[in-house]
Amino acid sequence: MTGKSTLRKKALDRFNSFVFGPANGVNEFIAGKRGLTLQYLTGILFPQGETRANLNLDGVEENNGADVDVNSEFSGDTENPLSMANESLPSSVGISFVLGEGETFNVDVAGARYQNVSRSKIPLCSDGSFCVTSERASGCMKCNQHGVNCDCEECAPEGNTKIWEEGYSRFPLEDHVSDLKPIDSTRKVFDGLCELRIDVRPSIERPKSKVVTVSLINRQTVESDKQSARKSEVEKRVFQTELAISKQLPFEQYESGHRVTSDLEEQILALQFAHQKTFAVGHGVSVGWSNPTEPKQIYIDYIPTEYVNRPLFDRLEAKGKSFSEQSIFELRRLCDPSLKSECIQGFRSLANHYEDWMSDQENMVVHGLEDAGFELVDRMKSTLMRMRAGIDLLEEKTDLYETFCHANQAMLFQMAQSSGLKKLRNDRQSEGLSWPVPASEEVVPQAETFESIGLNPSWRPFQLAFFLVSFAGLEGAENDRDIADLIWFPTGGGKTEAYLLLASFEMLRRRCRYESSISGGTSVLARYTLRFLTTDQFSRISSLMVALEKVRKTSQVYGDEPFSVGMFVGDPTYNKVDDAREDLDNLFDSRDVRHKIIVSECPNCGTDLLPPPNSDPDRDAHLMGPRISGSTLQIFCTNRKCTFSHQALPLKITDQDVLNNPPTFLLGTVDKFANLATKQQMVSLLGVNPGNGKAQRIPPSLIIQDELHLISGPLGTITAVYEAAIDTVIRRGYEELGFQGMSAKYVAASATVRDAEKQVQRLSARKTAVFPPQGISSKDSYFAKEDSNDDTARLYAGVMAQGLSSTTAAHWVLGAALQSVRREADESGSKQQYDWLWTLLAYSNSKRELGLINAAASDEILARMRVCEAVSGGDQDSVQAPRKEEISSDAVKNIAQTRSALLVPVSDSEQTDVREFVPCTNMISVGVDIDRLGFMVVNGQPKTTAEYIQASSRVGRSPESQGPGLVVTLYSPAKPRDRSHYERFKHYHGSLYRFVEPTSITPGTKPALKRALHAAFV
């Protein structure tokens, strides 16, 4: 286990001690009448008859603000709600497994009772700690439990005593039952306090085996007189409950519940995840097992964990051999046209190696799932054929290969710029310097010329292979042109860079292939569903446009029209240039003015594009990057040493500028294109003259739909209707310019999609080719292999509260999560080493839940943090409310500022404005790629697995440089769906991508046509 993963484990162990216990060792003492009630929230077996409503009767003392509401629920609990206020709290827990014929099994159980200690004089033990005495035990409990016989009066100096408040002392419970047979029976454990119950039924899938359920039941009951029974009811609870089953032979696989149907997609999933096995299921609790393949022990687990391993991108292996020609992925080699023959030969070697891997896959087809296996192999063969066709095209057409080289030059410039600015930012922040760089420093740009670039990065193999497979359709190959290529790759794998290489190639290719009079305008149309995502991607593509401008100026073959990127999203940007005038004037006085200048730093050199506070509009006009000239808003760098201080940055951030002079690369949200029916000027984005409705430029030739899984439901349905209209206009534009049968090439990307063929067909009326095609096993698709190293994996943990409302449970879990990191940092003496865990993302499934969490940060959550600090022996008054940064559609007004705030790290040497608590919704689930974020609490199972994967993948994106991710999911006992996911936590997280749901798009339905067809016709 590496250093970072060790820190993660320490933080999670601390969290477990706060919510499950014991927080202070096996012999802990918890002070206060209600101290125990306010301490732990899971792992408890209550006495029979105790209800949630009765928990408020456990004492009368104040709780320092730590809320204990047991009745109110989040709005999210209205989904199949269970009225739990008067329901009995869980007094039993169970585990089911399969037992072979003639086998017996052993049971180990453990837990703890907390007995009440009355207010008394407590002497000090010989080790200097308080001696815990009770009417129910003779002598010193603490010493006796350590095997030391002592008389308190003798081991403590005379008179060395202190008045100790009433509280609870922990007594461990353990028991063992061996050689149990699979017959219905009961056994008393813990001296009769609890009972083991064994229930047996025949196995459906294995006639000679039995399905055995072992339950641990608290047989104690509540007393009728509540006022006199408060203390005894607490003492009757069993805490830190453990139940383990073991036997001599490995456990058989549990009945799967997955019925393989005639549906080909279901068969493929069954084949790909055949290696994922389940050996038990929990009842009211989750479960685990000692070995992933042949466990001899299974057990209940109140805070289950599971590693979701990351993919490896550079392990190309086939027939026991690794791909040796790694140099073909180096960008510098791909930038050099003189190395064409060597690179083409390397590409062919890659295709041959892929073919070898494919032949291995054919031999792995499982009996009974042949149709699924052969379908996967057919997809591989189609990909191989297209890859070789692309290689042939590059070899045959010299101009295309040169364009390919220039596209790689642009990507190399972009990577060098981004890498240089990232390093500069980190260096400045570590030195306590401001960011962005003040214009007065006149920093020298790090990648002004190709020769000045010191990097030699390499493509991930799938990124280069995707280009080879898909680019031929841009040149006009009819079969490929009408294929929608879908990049299906895990989050953080580099999908954006893959399609940006293709986009760079197309923007350059058009200017070589067509006359300058028709080759300009918008070449690439990229659409998203969330404005935060669109704005976040804008910064990447801004850097790419700067890079393309450098290539254009040095190559002399791409014309005089600058490459540019435009933002077309609605509210986050200005509609008209005049709308920006007042904001620009006010920005001279204060940076806190609410504005829509979405670019805060130069993408070339990192210089601040806005003036410092209290600037003079006349004297400091040169410090204002955004400048209005006539009816145009241009942005200049304020650094005199930057190329873009004399030439405007290639950015368009107002609708007026976008429509009057369409950018080369247009980023927009899908809803914005609904204005096509009402704003005639918008057809200019499709190459049409708004005045006469005739095509005047080549229409967009590449349409990118990132995060395809979000185009679903009502949004996807209406989008599909408009898509038909857009496609019609584009096809007509090509025909009017003399290019018969041509349309735009479609590319999509997603990490979480299922039945993509149906979705894309209904969205764009095109066939789909998924890249890379999946292998026989989900662990290997040639271009991505599952990494077995848990140190870099994302670690998921689950918890389900008992006896608390969803609201209160969320407060307790969030407070424990925040304080677990801070406590570990305090004990280690370094906050900086925990920086990647310092900012906690609190993910909510609805705006109402978000509002409750947001409001509680300085109240209930803070109170819980203080409780945790007090339990750890610290000064609870020193705990301050966490600094927040909300991310939701209502809260995010200036997205650039929000992103910058999340990049600020914690420091040991000085007080920084680090954001410690980030309440968020699904706005953060896509496109927010901030490496330092490593810790998330998911409040309730999201409605779809795709959303769960996308949201939780925001953390731990750079495990080597920052740290591996940690995700804690809080489940509600009031939701049957939450309970099901919790009880099968290990099975679910071990096969996450298997459970991604198909999306629904129905553009042909009458309601959809009635709502949108008239607009599409217009």
C-alpha cells in the first residue's frame, strides 16, 4: 500500500470509528446521559419493540446542536416511502449463502454492550487514566478487561479522584458456534441476550445444495414504562455487531438473480461480467467475503467497501506479447511529415497486433453464450477493417498526412500550453503568489514556437486508433460518413482529447480541401446538455484555438481567417455586446461585480485578463482584456510579451459575435438550438445566408455530442426532432454547393451508455460504431485493461443509518467525513498531504436535498464535526464551519470563478481560501475535471447507475500525482431501492457498468411531434 492509499485508509478508518465505533478503543467510556445515543448511527441491534420515535426519550440533556430528528425526511424519501417514525427499529440482521450437500458451517458473532455508569467519584488507575466503576461490576472494569487484577483504592493514590459525569462503559461480546447443519434451528448466544436463527430452503439453481439464512436476533425487549426504562433500553442495544460464517470448502456462488434472456445486449453483459461472482447477500446489512474467487469465510459488513479499479491505457498485449513500437504514439514523431513511412508502418503493426488480440478473443467465447461472443468478435473485425482503410488513406494522400501532422502539432501546442500553465499555477500557489498572473509581471509564454516546446507527450493508444478508424468519413467515404462513431471509455480516460484530435484535423482539412470563399465559417459543432460542462470545456478548446492559430501562421496553407471558438449557451454569456458595457466599466472598481466574462486568464500565458480592484478606466485601460470595438467584443491579453496582446484571442463569448461571424468551433447547449425556429440569424451557424436562405459556406462537417447518456428522456426526444431539421438543412447546404449526398459526420462520447445503437439511431438516424469494441471480458478491450492495483483504484464505501431521519443521517455522515480528514491531518502534523481529501463534495439528488445540506453546513453539520472532535479528545470549540462553494444550476453564476475556487489547495504555512465543503447536484457529474478533488459523499443512491458513475468519477482522477478517490454513499432505510443497493453493495460495485440503464428517446411519439414538429418544419 502506497503513501496516498495509506492516508485514504486512515481517513476511512477514522470515519468508521465516528459512525460505527468504537471511537476510543474496545474499552471506551462515553460520557453523558445521551452520549451513546448521539455517538453511533449504524451497526446496532435494538431491543425488540423499540421505535424511532422513542429515540428522543433517551435522555434530556442538550446535545450541543447535534440534531437527532427521527421523523422528518428528505423529499427524496417520497420515492416509495416507508413511514418509519413508528416502525420498530432493526433488532436482527442476516446473511444468506449456498451450502453444498453434506456440508456444515461455523458461526462467529461479536458486538458490544454499553452499560450505564452513575455519577460518582472515580479514582485514577495506575496508568493515569480514569478508573471506570459500576454497580454492575466489581473492581475496575478497565483494569479487569485488560487482564489486570487491581483494587481501585490500591492502584490509585489516596484522594486522587474526580467527579465523573454519568455515561456508558463498553463491554465486548463474543461467541462461537461450530459444525452447524443446514436445518431450521436456533441457538442462544451472548449468554442468552441474542439468538442465532437458521432458515433453510432448497436452491433453485443447484438441486443438491441449500440456501441458508443465518440471522442474529436481539431477543431483549423494551419495557412498557418508558420513563423508567430509558437507560435499560440503551443497555439492551447491541453495538458494533459482527456476524461471520466459515466452512472448510470454499463457498459456492450465490444464486445470481440474472436471467439470461434472448436479448443480445443482456447476453453480452452476462458474458463480459461472468468473472464477477457473488457468494452471499445481506438482510438489513451488506456483506463481504474473504477471497474474490474461492472464499472460505463470508461476513456481514455495516460499512462495506469495494475498489473500482482504473483502466490501464498503454498495456497492449496479444498472444503473450506486448506491442513494441510505442514510438508511433509520440506526438513529436507524428508532427514530422518526413517520418511518414515509418509511422505508417507502425500503424500497420498496431492493426496487426490488434488482429492477434482479436483471435485470442475468439477462443474465449463461453458455451451457451456463443451468439454474444460472435457478435463482439464481429464488431472487432469491423473496427479492424476501418482502421486499415484509414491507414491506407493516409498513405495514399500526401496532403491528408500533412494535415494530420499539423493537427498533431496543434495538439502538442495545446498540451504544452496547458501543462505549462498548470505548473506555473501550482508553483505560484505554493509560493503564496496570486493567480492569474498580474499583467505587471509580464510573464514569458512557454510555448510560443514549436522549437520552444520541451514536452514529448504520447497519445494513449485508443486516442490515435480512434482517429485512424473515424477520420476517413470526413474525407467523404460514404459508408463511414453516415456512421456515428461513439467513444465509449471510462471517465478520465481521455475521450475529449481523442475527439479534439479529429476536430483539429477537420478544421485544417477543410481549408486545404475547399476554396477559401466557402471553407470558412463553423466547421465543428459540439453540443452539451449542461452549461457548467460547456463552460468548463470552453477553456480547453480556447487553448486549442490558440494552438491552431500558431500552426496557421507558421504553415502558410490555411488562409487568413483566424481559427476561433464561440460560446453559445444562453444565460452564462451575453446576448448582445452592449449588454457587457456596464459590467466592463464596473470591473475597474471591483472584481466582485457579477459579470459574464467567462475567461479570466489568457490561455497562452496565464495572465489576468481583468484589471485589479480600484483601477482607473483611463490610466489602466490596457489592463482590461475584454474590449468593445464597435459591435464586437474582443479579448486581448494584458501581457505585452504575449502574442495575443496585439492580436485578439480567438474567442467569441457573446451571441451577437457568434452569429455575425460564426466561429470555427462552436460550443453550445442543445436547448440553445431550439431558437433556430425563431431566429433567422442562427442559420448562419449552418453555413446558410440569413438574407436569402441559400448556402454560402460549407456547413458544419463534424458534429460532436459529448456525454451522450444525458441526451435521454424528454430532452433527448425533443432534441431528436430538432436534429432531423438540422440534418436536413446541412444536407441541403452540401447539395447547393455541389456536394451530393454529403452530410455532417457525427461523433459521440460517453463513459456510461447502454443500447447505444438504438439511442443514436433515434437521435440522428445513423448507424453506430462503438469504439473501442468491448472484449469478451469487461476487464480487457485491448486498448484498456483493468488495473489490479488497489492503491490507484477509487474506493467506495457504503453506510445506512439506523434510527435517524435521512436529514439527520446526512448531517452526521457529512460531519464525520469532514472531521475524519481534519483529525488525521492534525495528528500527522500536515494538512497539505491530505489536500486531495480536504475538499468534500456533497452530492445531492435533488435541489431540495441540496438546500437542506447547504443550510446545515454552519449549523447541524458543524455541530456534528464538533462532536467528532470531542470524541477524539480534541477541542471542539476550535472547529469552525467549513468554507463552502455550491455547484448547482441556481448557484453557479460565474463558472470560471467557481472552477478557480476549487483549484485552491490547503496549506500548512498559511491560511488559504480553500473550499472545504462543496454541496452539488448533477451539474458536477460531467466535465468537471479537477485533479485535487478526491473525496465525495453521495447522499442517496442516484436514480440511474450512469449518474452514479459519472458523479463519483469526479474524485480521484489523478491517483498518482494527487491521490486515489474515496466515495462514501449514504443509503436511506426508507427507500427500498437504497436498501437493495446497500445489501448488495459489493456485487453492485464490482460490476458497475453492467447495471447502466438503457436510455429512452421516442421522437416519433404523438406528444413529441405535437410539441416540436412545427418548429422543425420552420
